[in-house]
Amino acid sequence: MQIGLPIGMERILMCGAQIATTVIVAPLGTVALAANSFGITIESLCYMPGYGISSAATTLVGQSLGGGRRRLARSFARITVGMGMLAMTFMGVLMYVFSPLLMGTMTSDAAVQALAVRILRIEAFAEPGFAAAIVAYGVFVGAGDTRMPCTFNLLTIWCVRITLSLLLVGRYGLIGVWWAMAVELCIRGIIFLVRLFRERWLDAAEV
């Protein structure tokens, strides 16, 4: 209950936030909606390595703390977060450079291609922060520290991303929505890094 319930509730509300984002984008028209959909598909290639490393972090940290090896858990946490940030930064560079080519394989519509390339290049700069949040979250779950990380996810996505999207969409359209997403991911990454280095999550395993 302590681990599963917060994560379950977080997933429900995170999916709700994704639906809310689609509701914000939908009135912008078919070009924006298509560009948004293709952009999300291509961006998923960037964060797949992050989620893989996050799963490894959960296992390594959980086993280390289960064996009473706090120092090893701390080392694994920092190593995996660093690896995740490097991997997703590299993927972000590839996305920035090759987004026109990738979009060309997905649609022949020039307007959709141009808009999708613009939003993907915005998002590319947020990949290091997104990586920090993804992998650090895996570290915290491995330590049984779920309540605060789940709260951070929900507060940033609802209070920062959704709020900024609503403020920017009227003037900047889809570009504004993706700027809001990039800003939120960077803020979330910073918050998770601060919690990681303060090491309060290490004490969760002892509760």
C-alpha cells in the first residue's frame, strides 16, 4: 500500500494531465493535432533509454538497501542518474539534428512536418532534465520513497505544464504548449536532483 497506492494514483492523474493537454491542443486544428501526435511518437524514442535505466536503478538501489549497503545504494543512484542524463542528452541531440528526416518518414504533409520539427527541437533541450526526473524517480521507488516523488510529478505537470500551456496556447499555439512542456520537465528534473543529493530518500527504506 505504501509503495503501490501513491504510484497508482499518480499514474491515474498523470494520464489525466495528458488528456488535458490533448484537450488544449485539439482546438488548434488538424495540423497542430497531427504535429503534436507525431512529435510525441518521435520523442518517445528519446526517453526509452531513460526508462530502461530507471528500471535498473530501482533494482540496484532496492537490492543494495535491502542488504544494508547504503553507500552502495548512494553510488548506484548517482551513477544511474548520470548515465540516464548522458544517454538522453545524446538522444536529444540526435532528435534535434534528425527531426526533419524522422518526420519525413511519418508524413508527407509539409505543414505538419515543419511544425513537428519546431516542437521537437524545443523539446530536445529539456531531455537532460527529463532524464534526471525519470531515473531519480526509479531510485526513489527502489528505496520505497514514493509519496514525495509522486507529489512532485503531479504538482509540476498540473501546476506548471498545464497552467503554462493554457497561458501560452492562445498566443503561440502548439509552440507555446511544447515550451510549457519543456519548462516543466526542466523544473521537475531540478527538483528531483535536489532530492537525490539531499539523500532523504535513503531513510525511507528504514521506515
